[in-house]
Amino acid sequence: MNFIFLDMKKTLFIFSIFALLFLKNKAQNLEIVSIDKFKRDSTAMADNKSFQVGEILRYDAKFGVVKGGEAVLVTKIEEIGDSYYYHFRAVAKNAGFAGNFFFLENVYDSYVDIISGLPIKSVRNIKEENYRNYNEVLFDRTKNQIISTNKGVVPSKPNIVDIVSGFYYTRRFLFNELKKNQIILLNVYFEDKFYTLKFKYTKTEKINTNFGRVECIKLVPVIEPNGSFKKEKDLQIWITNDDAHILVKVKAAVAIGTAVIVLKDFNYVVENSFLQKNKEKGEKGEDED
């Protein structure tokens, strides 16, 4: 059982928000490169208005008033060979009441080309009670194939992403100039399976957050026959309606009621984000369930 008590197919998008800064990456022996050491002349990084190196997003997951888990997303930069890449880390762990009954600590790492936003490598390190699953995936863009430690060589689509890099890819490329009822498609390789995530932009609305009222884009799943979702209200996602496109809230229908994931805190987001402006003004608020 997962700390948000949803089947994995239903929560592919949600899992892309989970990371913790303090956990060490056991999957890599790569040198962490500081921002000061980063000297590559990259127009792509300068033109990226959605996120920057050093960004940290912290989230809480709740079931009603009961806290079930916590997570953080972290953006780094790393030198691999003679090139530099984004390194996104996502880790989920249970906490609060749920932490007394079930151990969960899942680490996700994604190494991403700075210009294209597509991953070159992803790592999953899963620890759930006595269950362990470790896997590394290489994305061979020249041959359109994936090389998985667990599954071997698998043919793939040209612009396939892993679940963590997909979160940043959508922020950077897919949320701009949306029109009402527009469908957003994302091809994802996760748990050695291919998925096509389909979300619909329904409206723009202001919601209460821990940082005051914020204008957001609201997304819901596309309802299809035999799909994972029966109603649009089964999964609702709110993302800031600015260049940063930061995930601030998720509501998901689960067997025991409703799971809510909310942005608890953040650091080093881009200056033009609504959240940063509200924080500088000292605005505070409370999430509305």
C-alpha cells in the first residue's frame, strides 16, 4: 500500500512532485557541481523562465486532517563527461500518523539535457516496508530506445520522458498559452511501462494557499472508456498561472476519502513567480480543502 493509497497508474503525475534534499543519491558516483563552478555558456538556461538551479519545492500529503506523507523537489546541475545536465531529484516518504504503521522512502533521480528538456538517464530506488526495487534507465535518443537495468533494451518513442523529468518538461514547454479544454499529452516511461498522460485545462481560478491567494491553471484527467479515472473530480491539479508553473495543490479521490497534496514551502524559485512575489510581500494564507 502506498502512502497516498492510490494505484500507481492513477498517480503517475502526482509522483513527479516528490523529493527530499537531504537524502544522498546512492545510484550515482557523479560529482555534484556547484552553481559557481557552472561555466557553460547556455542560452537555454538563460531562456528558461520556469525554474532555476537551486529551486526547492516542499509538499505535504493529507487525508482529511491526518498527515500521511511529505516530499520535496530539488533542481541541481551536474557535470557528466564534458557536458552539464539538470539533475532533478524526487523522494517521497510517509510521515505523521501513517509513519507509525508503514515505512516508505522512494528516491527518484532524473538527468536531463538542458536544451531539449529530455532525460538521458533516470534512477528509481524504492523502499516500502520489506520491498526493494532499484532500476536505472538510459534514454538512447539516436536509436529511439530505452536501456533498463531490469528489463533490457526496449524500443521507445522519440520524446519519451520519465515521471520526474516530465514534471519539469510540462512546466517549461507545455503550459504556455493554454486554451480552455485544451488537452495536454505526455508520453512517460515509468516502472518499465509506457503511459500516455492526458490532462485537460478547464479554467483559471484563484485559490487560497499557504502564501495567500494565487491565480492558478486547473487541470483534470481526460475521461476515457476503461481509463483509470471515472470522473474529472477524481483528480484535480492546480498550477500557478505564471511563467514558473509551480504545482501548488492536488486533490485525488481515494478509497478512504480524499487525498490532498499542498505546497508547504519553497526556496529559490524564479523571481517573476506569483509565489515569490507574495512571499516578498509577507502574504500568508491557509489552504482550502
